[in-house]
Amino acid sequence: MRMRHRLPRLLLIGASLVLALTASITTLRADDMKAGHDQPCGSPTALDDGWPIASPDSVGMDGERLCGIAARLGLRSSEVHSVVVARHGRLVFEQYFAGIDQPWGYKEGRTEFTATTRHDIRSASKSVTSLLVGTAIDRKLIAGVDEPVVKFFPEHRSVKSAGWDAITLRHLLTMSSGIKWDETLPWTHPDNDEPHLAFDADPIGYVLAKPIAASPDTLWTYNGGGTDLLGNIIEQVSGKPLEAFARETLFQPLGITDLEWKTYPKNGKIAAAAGLRLRPRDAAKIGQLLLNGGKWNGQQIISAEWIAQSIVPRFQAVGYFGGTLFYGYQWWMGRSLSDGKEVKWVGAFGWGGQRIIVVPDLDLVMMTTAAQYGQPKEGLAAMDILANIIIPAVRDAH
């Protein structure tokens, strides 16, 4: 969900990618590697939240190098609020920074962020919604991803456009439904579809009434409306509000108790595409769950099959991030250049610099929150420290 006066997302994140690629091959200076005198060095806070805590050295990471994160972020005036790093299933680094934030539904202002402060994760909520679809399929509440979307909305048959009968849940998950949809325009532009999710009395009807611009599986278009349909379908098949279903099937098994999932103020519908607020270290659990093939602390929360299907590259994200990233079931796939080597990762991306990055080959998770809303450098800081500090800090990968 975006704020008023947001610039077109297409231009912003395209510029962000150019900057990020440039930053990723920048040679670190010696003074970048030292934490400021007044900055803690990122030792995780001991909380009874299920995270095993370890030192970086004990998991094969250079703790001194990680201490350079604060200085590196300071060089870029990054407006990052948190950095969390886990390796081999253990939390090894977390650092929080005070700053101005624009939390959805709350007054904008300066916040002293800590390990127990919730933060918007914005469109990273889409990846969580995908996990919940998998949970519903695992529990046989949904037969599978090839179920037709209109099956779940019989009351909207009078408004749905021609061509909707061919669209399945898989098409919504991969954003390949072919629906005529545009979120790249300025927030106040009448042809921007995203505000209608928040302000229309019947946002489900609005999405289903959209015309079909292309046959399913032929055109990738970023579409939060499809994610909101998925959230509504979960509510129908479970008989529970989306947040309640998520708490029962996902968050409670992960030991996540402090959360909020926002609803749209005008129509009361839950914002499945963008409304989730979590503690950063809890958001990192989502990444660890993905890395573990659906397991957390030995418990299989989501089937390994669903996780594997979710991170198969299915479409190239043309028009976003320079078209260099791929898209699965509401998860992004990309790579970073670190010390001259390409490193592949899977990510959940949220507007403003919210990132959950999973690096399977290094058994590594990074989570960042930020307030880079409406900025050309949105998301740059996270990818910069990933490529230039966090990945190089892994000793046994070199």
C-alpha cells in the first residue's frame, strides 16, 4: 500500500537497480569496515521468541566485518531502520536505528526502533499470503493452484469481465493473469488501480470487473489486486479472517505473537497485498522458514513441496528492477555480485526498502526495514550491504 504523492514505481525501482548494481561492485574502504564509536556491534537481544542466538564467528561469519554495517549505511544516508542476519538457523546479528517512519494508519514521526518494535513490511506481505495459500492447499481447503478464480466468487459473476473463466489461482500467484492493471502511475492518477483496493466499497468487484488485456500465462504484470483476491479466497475456504488464519497456521507455530495485519480504512477488507506489520526478527523467521523447506524448529509448518514450487522462476519481471529479476509464487528471485562472484537469492520485497532475502547456497537470511518511500534509492541500501558486507562476511564461502 502506498502513501499519497508516491512517484511511479517503475521509475523508482528501475533507478534503484542501477544504483544497486553499481554499489555491489564498489570496493570497500577500510573505514567502512569499522562500526562507529557510538554504535553497538549487533549482538542479538535475548528474547523468548524461538530464535537460537549465536555469535557470527560460531557460524562461520566475520563478526568484525558485520560491524561495518552501520558505517556503510551512514555513508548513504540510507534511512534504514533495522538489519537482521541469521545463518545456519541462528540469529547472529541485529541492529536498529532511530528514524522518521510513515507507518500505515499511524502518525508519521521519529521512532526509536528496537528488537520489539513492529514495522510495516508492505508488499513483502504478498509472499506471506503465498505461504498461506500453500497452507490452505496442504490442509485440503483448496484443491490446488489450477482452481479457477471465479469459482470462489459466484456473487460477482454479473460484474466479471469476459476471459476471467480461464484465470486460475496459479495465474494470480505468478501475476500472469493478463488482467489490465497498472500500479506504476502516480498515486493520485485516476488510472492507477491500486488506490481502488483501498477506497472502493467493493474492491473484489473492482478487480473482477477489470478487462483482460492478454491471455493467462503470456504477460507478467505487477498486480496487488490479484493478491487481495487470494487473501479473500483464504478467508472463504477457512471461514476465518485472514489474520486469524495466519495466526493459527503460520505465526503461532513460528512463535510470532506481536503482529498486525491492516485493513483498508474505507471498506474494511484486509490488505493481503501490503498490510502486514511485524518485528524485523519475526519477519526474518519467514525467510528461515523458506530456507528450511517449510520447517521451523523441527516442525513442518508448510509442505516442502509448496516451498519448492513457490521459488521456481516462472516469469521475468519485465518493467521492474530493470527486468533482471524473476518471479515465482509471490517471491522474487535474483542475484548479487559479491567479491566477483554471482550469488543467487530469493526475496520478499516491500515498498520503502523492506526486504527479506534468503541465500540458499550460504544458508543465510537477511531482513531489513527502512523508510525509503518514494525515493529513487528505494531498496538500494539492503542490496548494498548484502553484496558488500554480509555475503563477504561468510568465511567458509571463499
